[in-house]
Amino acid sequence: MNRRIPQIGAAVVAVTVFLFALFLIVDFTFGSYFVCMLLPMGYILMATGLHHEAGEDRRTAAAAGLAFAAIYAVLILLVYFAQTTAVRLQGLSAEAAALLDFRQGGLIFNYDLLGYGMMALSTFFLGLSMKARGKADRWLKRLLMIHGAFFPGCFLLPMTGVFLSMGGGTGRGGAIALVIWCVYFLPIGILAYRHFS
């Protein structure tokens, strides 16, 4: 059970990241938003497994990784639940849409970036907590820790207003950047699935 649950989580991570990239490419907005709500659920299961197997000397890093994973999950679920419900189904005023519509690059877009910044911190600390048992595990550990480098940009760039000048970063350039992120993150899900096998 301690390996099966995180293995399922890793599979969810891999599948949802793949689907997210596919939906970005074919411009299926609802689909990309929907799978973004499943990704944090799978990620929490995967992170819990990495936390569970951390040795006593790495328990603090694993706990930090799990705590940041929980913050990430809450923020991302709120962002995309709002997009698939209130934003999609209700006629919002221009002011409300500027804040809540992800595509307009307002408050919700910034919360999304903050959420993925928390995920980056989570992956960094979970990578620190891992004891690699082979070549594939060493790659997983490296990818997790390097992913932590996304934190400063996700945390600081929204404060500069740079995404407002780019239309919220949700145009084709933003979609290309997200597909590149998917290409980076997909091996994490695959390697984690293998790790828990």
C-alpha cells in the first residue's frame, strides 16, 4: 500500500501532464483546465510516498516538500475550479473577468504562478530527501531538484507586471512555454512511477 498509492499518484502525474500538453497543442481550454485539477491530486500522492520513504536524516526536507505540495494543491484547485465553474458558466462583469478569468492574466493567473512556485519548492525539497537507488532514481532526484529553479520566477515575476504586458502569458507564446514545461515534467512522473514499482 505504501508503494502502490504513490505509484498511482505518479501515473496520474504522468498522464495529466501528457494530456495537458496535448490539450494546449489542440487548444482545448476546458480540457487543459480540467486535467490541471487532477495533477495536484496525483502529485500529493506521489509526494506522500517520497515523504514516507525519506530516512530519518532527510525527514525535515521531506516534510517541507510535502507541506509545499499541499499549498500548491490548494492554490491550483482553487484556480482551475474557478475557471471550469464561475468563469465558464456565469456572465462575469468586465471587472470580475479581469480578476477571475485566467486568460486575462489577472489575480487568478498570478495565483496559478504562485501555486506552481510552491510546486517547484516542493520538488526541490523532495529531491533533497530522496536516496537514489540507481541510475533512474538519480535522474529523478536531479529533475526534482532542478525543477526548484522555477520558484523565483513564479514568485517574483508576477510582482513586476511582466505578464500583463504579454496578455497574461496565455497566448501562443505562453502555450509553447507550458508545453516545454510538460516535456520537462513528464519524465518526473514516469521515473517516479518506476521508482515506486
